[in-house]
Amino acid sequence: MRKGKIALLRTTVLAAAFGLASSALAQQPAVKQLKMQSTWPAGLTLQDNFRYWAERVDKLTRGEVKIEAMAAGQIVPAFEILDATHKKVIDGGHGVSYYWVGKNKTATLFSATPAGPFGMDHFDFLGWMYEGGGMDLYWEFYRDILKLNIVAWPIGGSSPQAFGWFKRPVKNLADLKGMKCRQTGIVGDIYQRMGMTTVNMPGGEIVPSAQRGVIDCAEWVGGVEDLRLGLPQVWKYHYTPGMHESNSMLEVMMNGDVWKGLTAHQQEAVRAAVSETFLRWGVRWQKQNADAIEEMRTKYGTQILRTPPDILIAFLKTWDVMAAEEAAKDPFFKKVLDSQRVYASKVVPAKRFMHPPYSFAANYYFPEEKKPGAKPKAK
């Protein structure tokens, strides 16, 4: 009898334990499998930014949210990820907002181009996004202006970017006339006004177009991105810097319903992964750029040259005119631009006051090489 009671007790305990375990399993959220695609070829570090974010979301959600970070063209063409995300053909995407200026030119302002704006670097611009009201305007733009079911975040400062690659030397603004160059977004319109003939194309088409002689020059990013794309193998003249993307902001986007379907903890993990990716990818990217510049020079014989100042000044002046024209036509463009101007008017002069010129200590410890044949300055 006693053995029977013990057996019954064991059975009861086991059943209770099994019930608790089953209940705990039932309470665990189902794993969300998301398919997202970028605008970038698979081999670029811009795609590494996307993959890093996806990996961090996986870990920060304890495996509850798994994102397949696909490269350009795996589901839709590179420039179709915005509409595909809205329609939920894909759950989200990774690119840069100036690709969407065909829908509304205000899109370029959320990628921080052109001209900074107003001289802001990508950390200044990130400050405007999170401390100056930019994020509210960013979401309002997609939701109310473009009428898209999309949320997005700035996920990397891929800047400052180079002026570009050319098949022949560029000595001044006049040399741009007659050249056919790959440019994107509103930047293409600016350079057209400056005399350049421009054509828009995804990054993966630049090298084949150059090899066929379809284009004479191209802007991509600079540093490691240009090296991985194969640009040093087709052109030898590489000019930097550029005012068109002295500050450039990558974005990661998600379908609005997919976002709402995440738990509060999962949403917080997504946001945390965005901030971490911005920092960790960014510092790695700067080192990769330094290594790439050395490889371009030593392995491919790239001539890395300073962009003629009259081109940079002409770009700023042309953009100011175009921005004023667009602000006069589009109240929302004006609203965003004015917000950026107000924020920049405080942080840019303050930063100029507090920060020594980067070249001051750089030239002290690592003097720039003198041009061949240059005469020493008289004492």
C-alpha cells in the first residue's frame, strides 16, 4: 500500500513538472523569420553592415527574431526594395534614402547629403536625427508624405566619400564638361548643372560599364568599398574629397506591420542593434579604408589626388540654389531643411571652435609627402 502511494505521488509530481514545462514552452514566443534585402552587392562592407545588424538582432532577442540579410537582386532588383518592403514582398531592406528621390526629393535630406548638410559630419547628423527632431520627420516622411507602410533608422555613417574615379586627370571644373559619369540621386542633377553628363546605375553595374567604355568616370564610396568593387582595375585617377557625400547615412527599413508584430523587447533589441552597428561597423570601416588606400597605391598604382577646390565650391553653390528651388516648391522639403539648418547652426560652429583642425596634429606626426619637383618654401 505504501509503495502504491509513493508511486502515485511520483506520478503526480512528474505530471505536474511536465505540465509546468509544457506551459513554459507554450509561453515562449514563436521565432520570427524575416527576409530582408539590401541594395548592395554581396561582397561589399556595406552588406557587412547589414549582416552585422541581423546577427546582433538574433543575439539580443535570444533567437526570437532571425533575419536573413540578402544582397541586391536576390528577391527584387536593388532599387525596388522600398516598394517591396511597403508591399511586404520582403520584410525589410537596407540601402540609402537618396535612392528614393524619384518619389520625393526630400529623401536625399535623410541620407545627409548633399553638403553635410550645412557642414555636418555623420555624428552631427546623427545628433540631429536623435536630438534635433530628425527621427520624427524621417518617419513622417515615409508614413505621411510617401504614404508607405515603412519605419527606418540610420544605421551607418559611410562617409566622408571620395569625389570619384576618372579615366583622365581632372584639373578644374571645366574638365567635367563632356564626361559621362555614374552618379545617383539628386547628386546626379547637381553635377549635370555643373556640366557633367550623369547616369544612374547600381554599384554592380559600374565596372562592366567602365570596361565597355559606357562611362568615363564614377562615384561610389571610396576606400575599401571601391577596392572591393574593382574600380582600381579600370581607372587610375582617384579624387578626394567630395562635397556630394561629405556626410552619408545608410538606412535599414522594416515593413510597418512587421515592426508592430514585434514585442516591446524585440523592438528595443532592434533599436539597440542599430546603434551598436553604427559604431562597431564604423570604426572597423575606417581601418579597412586605410588598408585599402595603401593597397590601391602599391598594388594597382592608383593616383590618389586632391579634388580641385573650384569643383567643391561650385558644388556647394549649385546645391544651395537647387535646395532653395525645391524648398519653394515643397513645404515638407523646406520643413526638413530648415530643421537641419537650425540644428547645424549651433553644433557646427561649436564643433569648429572646440575641435582642432584634423590636419594640425596629423601633419605634425605624419607629414604629407611633397609633390615631385616641388620647391621648398623660402625661410
